[in-house]
Amino acid sequence: MKMYKKLLALNLCFLMLFSAFAFTANAAEAAPAYSITVNGTEFSSAVDASDTGWTYSASEGILTLDGYEGSTIKASGDLVIYARNEVNIYGVSTGVYSAESCGIVVNGTLVLDVDGDVTISGAIDSAVKGGEAIVAAKAVISSDTGSDFNVNGGNNAVAIKANELEISTKQMNVNGGSDASAIYFSSLLTVNEKTNAVIRSGADSKYAITYLSSASYSINDDVTATFYENSSKIVFTSKTNFIYGDTNSDGEVDSKDAVLLAQHLAKWNVELNKEASDTNADGEVDSKDAVLLAQFLAKWAVELG
């Protein structure tokens, strides 16, 4: 009888320990929900939601934008955004500076993955300070395609403001508002290996990038940083992830690239990015590349590379 009682007590102890462990594990798995707002629609991070141009998956914690044209996106926690085709996010002018003045505001970590033409802009308000395009505690921004990706600050507002910022973009234009830099970070800026980006300050600002004196930055060895106009414009150019047609490696494909390519083909003594100059990707830089680039700049329905 005593042996039976001992075995029963032992089994009860194991049962209590297992129950306590299971309760602790379940509590750890259930992260607290937080608020997300998309174009004025507020919902919990714990539930699925969708509307015109956007879908949120609670199980994945991912907000997918496809054809989205709308106002501020906010999250009081972390948020992953997949921005796809023809996305335009903008802050709204309300007469006072607020979160709604900004394009994206994330209190935690923002992971922004761009695949398509995307524009993110802060509000412009002549009476008060405009809004930032992106505000986050930490922002990780990536793009694997050479699509048209633009981030614009409102008047007197930077385009991207974060404690930590990490970028890895095939193509990105970041433009500060009037009298403001394009990027401000307070802790760390990381520019990864495959980054191509053009960073411009506003018309009345001297510096494209500003930061706290205690902050630091890390630029991958395969990325070249070129400073223009006394640092009011900075171009990051990847040595391994070039942009087809950007013959002069200034981060943009424009008429200057066509002129440089023409000079090279005319045997002028000029230097150019030969990989980027092979616009039809046939392994040779010749007149066919110049023709294709001219068609592209003339807005013909052609693709480079």
C-alpha cells in the first residue's frame, strides 16, 4: 500500500511538472498582439485583414502591398512589408506634424522588401514641418530588382529616420525634403554588398546623410561610395550588382550614360562600367547596346539586361 502511494505521488509530481512546462511554453509562443493601421483601417496583429491593394497575414506577420495607393501605414510593434507592383504610400497633411504625416511608422523593426515600382513619401505642408517617408526603430530595406523605387521626405523632413538602418537595394532613390538630409540614423548604418542607391539632401541642406556623433556605419567592401556636391549627394554603387545602362556608375540611367557609351564606341579615351554598358547582356559592348539604351531612354517598351 505504501509503495502504491509513493508511485501515485510520484506520478502526480510528473503531471504537475509537465503541465507547468506546457503552460510556460504556450505563454512564450503567444506574443502579445499590437495595433497595425493601413490607410486608416486599424486592426490587431493577431488577426488577418485585407482591403484594396493590401493583405495582412497574422500567422506570418506579413503585410503584402500589391497595387496599393493609400495613406500612412503604422505598427506599434514589428512589421514585415512586401511591396510589389505599383505601390504608392503617402503621408497626409493635417495642419500639425503627426504620425499620419509620415508614409510608414513602425515602433519596432521594419523589414521592407521591394519588388516593383514603389514610392513612399512624407506629407508636404507649407504651414508646418512635413512628414518623413519612413520612421522605424530599426529598418531593413531590400530590393532585388532594378524597379523604380523612390523614398521622399516632406518639407523640412528627412526621407528615412531610424536608430538602425540596413540597406541592400538593386536601385533606390532617397530624397530629403527642403532643408533636410535624406537619411538620419542615430546608432548604425549598414550598406550591404549588393547596394545601389542615390541619396540626395533637400535643396537647402548640405549633407545627404546625418547621424549622431556616437553612431557608426559599415559599408561593404564591394560597394563604392561616391560623394558629389560637397556630400549633399552620395551614390552607393555595387561592384557585383550593377544596374544595366548605368555606364558611368552614378546610380542612375540617363542621357549621360548614353553619351559616355557613344564616346567609348567612338574610341574616345573614357572609362565606363563595361558590365553595365552591355545593355542587351550578350557579352559584348557594341552599337546594339547603344541602340537599346537610346530606346530605353526614349520610353520604348524595352528592357535592359
